[in-house]
Amino acid sequence: MENILLEARNITKRFPGVVALSNVSLSVVRGEIHGLCGENGAGKSTLIKILSGIYPHGTYEGTILFQGKEFAPAGVRDAENLGISTIFQELTLFRKLTVAENLFVGNWPQRNGVVDWKTLQTETKKVLTEIGLDIDPRIRVEDLGIGHQQLIEISKAIRKKSQLLILDEPTSALSENEIETLFAILRQMKQRGVTCIYISHKLEEILRISDTITVLRDGQCIATKNASTLSHAELIYMMVGRELKDIFPRVKQTREEPVLQIENWTVFQNSTRLRKLVDNVRLAVHRGEILGMAGLMGAGRTELAESLFGLHQGLCSGVMKVEGRLVSFRRPSEAIREGLTYLPEDRKRHGLVLQMKVSENITLASLKLIFRLLINRKTEEDSAARSIERFRIKTPGQRTIVNNLSGGNQQKVVIGKWLLTKPKVLILDEVTRGVDVGAKYEIYKIINELVQNGVAVVMISSELPELIGICNRIVVMHEGRLKGEFVGDQVSQEQIMACAMSRD
């Protein structure tokens, strides 16, 4: 077909001990938004790394055609020169450089052998105007929010006149307004003939923005269908190979005595104590409940969680009690000993040691269990084996380097690590971010099992259906303060959002 821009034929990619892709074929029509979805480990990331040249020709089997001609990239530059731009979930911007410098890095406008700064600013303004972004080209990227940074990445693709834009989980850290802005930009680009491959675990987004959807499962292509013919339930079934009748499995939660209490809890930004990140919060977390915590980005939810875990020592004031006893944590190890654990928002930076083995990561917070002068490898392996089986971690083996696992399986490793400490309070910060629907379902079941065994769970999430679906009680934060509390399952997303945005 003349209107096919990209065609991948029988792509197979092998890693030690695993076949990541097996004879996968994909056709992308010029000017469409092509959704790509599947569970963690289905092969999505591997496929886009092949298409973008990260895995060069010769490291995989099969053929790629771009505009009808064979495409055999030796690296990323070959893909970019052909008009293929990829925006990964982990942004590739130079944070210390300005917006303009990021857009033109490596391709500076010059006059008389030096950078023409005036042209640089002018051309940057033109590109930013194209996507409706009104910001100063001279501002440093590190001073922008994550939403604006995502749009700067897209601006780079526009400046390069890309024909194919591949977006990997582009909305994972965006607010609702930023998502609407992104979708409007993608539709504008589509009208100008730019083709997009859109990867996301948010199925509502995939169905809403895509013209065509391809589903991968276990490294194989299951189907490619017109998005308008698919329902949410059908898409889930294609992804996981089974029907999930209740996406949010809810169990009866019996609130028992408080296990964690804070009063007048305040967290300051720095030692000057001029700005408060958390302001005079009073909260009790009860044994056997899932307490949801909602709020907009920057509301103070993560800062509150980190402070409870001993990560803001010297910047906190107020009273904290665990099982009625006054406590004060100078470091996370003291919090762990008291039964508090914190699964951080960014699992790769703060939750895992990426170059260590799966078994070593699982036992990292429980070294006392395995350490007697030397590490008892048998105990370590037995503990890891139990976690791998319990949480259904997909890994070639417990000695596999954890960086080689998919995002969802990495998250299960982090959960396994903290549950090995036998916590009284488990704080989960965006535990299902970047995790597919099947893995989410399994994580929800783990959480339900914990609360039924008397563990108190605090769940921070930006996905309101998730909080409403599994939490018995939801508190809402705004600008560091607790603004409201909702109990039961009759609360609506609109009520929570109105509270989160309230300045009263």
C-alpha cells in the first residue's frame, strides 16, 4: 500500500534466556495515530528501541521498511536523519541548558563561525508558538514542570520536521490539563501529516487518541484493529488473554486501632524554614485500611510520605506516633525498624539498584535476615524465590539484573523488597504508574491481602478511579494542607477534584 509509512516484518529479538519479540509484524499508515499497548514485558519497549535505532540492525532478525525502502539503522542518528523521533518516558533533555539550547543542541545556527543567539531565540519562539507554548526560550529546563518538559521534547521533534513521532508513556506524569494540551498538539500534527505511534498503559487514552491499535502479548502480535471498533473490555482481554471482570477488586476493610498518627506535622523546604512543603497536617492511619491520598502535582503528598520515612530530618516539626509511642526518625533505617516502609514514586532512581540482581534487590532492606558475618546465599535465594512466586515476577531467574526486567516486574520486585520487612505501615507512592492493567490487578490483590492481614496501607495516586475503586477512605491535599476527607465508595471524581483545587 502506498500510504504505509512504516512496516516491520517478522521482527524477532532475543536476550539471554528470553525471547522479547517473536515474528512481530506492524504496519503504520501515514498520518495516523497508531496505539501500541500490552502488558509489561509484552515487548513494546523492545520494538520501539528497534524502530528508533537503539538496538541497531544486526541485533535482531526481520526487516523494517520506511517509505517503502529498507531501513537498517546503525544507531539513533540514522533514525533521526530519516525523520523518526522518539520521546521516551524518561526524558532526554539537558536540564541545565535553556529551552532554546535544548531545541538546537548539536545543530546551532551560526554566523561567522559563532552561535547566532538572536536567530536561536527567534527560531525557538516559532517552534513553541506552533504548539501553543508561551514560555521564555531563555529559561532553563530544570525550572520547568514535567508537563512543559514533555512538550519541549515534542518541540524538538517538530523542529526536526519528523515524519514519525514515537511517544512512550507520554502522560505518566502529566496533569489532566497538560494531557488535553498534548492531545490537541498530536491532533494538529496529525492534520499536518505527521504520523504517531502512541504507547500507553492508560487504556482510556489509547482508545480516545488512536485511529488504529496494535496489541502485543508475550512478545507476539495479537491483533491490529480499528480503535473505533474496540471496547475497553475487549482491549483488556486482548492484552491479558483473560477477562478481568472487576478491574478494582475490593474487599471489606475493617478499621482497627490507629497504627500511625501525626499532629501539627510540618515539613519545611530548607533550613531557612521560610517555605512549607507540608503545613500543619493531622492524620491517623488505621490497621486494616487502605487510606488513599489525592491531590494535584505539587500538593505535598510525596513530601509528606518522605518525611514520615525519615527523609527530611531536621526539616520537620510536629508529633508522630507509631502504635501510640512517640517516635522521631533521623534516617529511613529507623523507620524500617519501627515497621514503616515507603515505596517511592520513581522506582528506578529511588526504589532499585538497577545493576544488582533480582534476589539482591528483594533482600536489600532485610539484610539482618541473611547476614551473619557473611551473606547467607541460601537464605537470600530462598527469600527471593518466595517473593518471585508470590508476586508472579516474570524473570528468567533471580540472578537476572533487575534493569533487564519490564517496568511492572521491577515494581513487583520493589513491593517484594518492602514486604520482606513485615511492615506495619506500607506507604505506596504512585505504585501503579507505568504498569499495565494486568499487573495493576495483581498489585491491587496484594494490597487487599495485606490489609486483611492487619497492615495499614497509605496509597498516593493521581488516578482517581484507582483510589475510589480500592480505598475505604480518601484524604485530599492542596498546597501542603489536608483539605478534605471522603469515606466510603460513593464519592465521585468531581468531588475529589473540586476539593483538590479549592483554595478555601
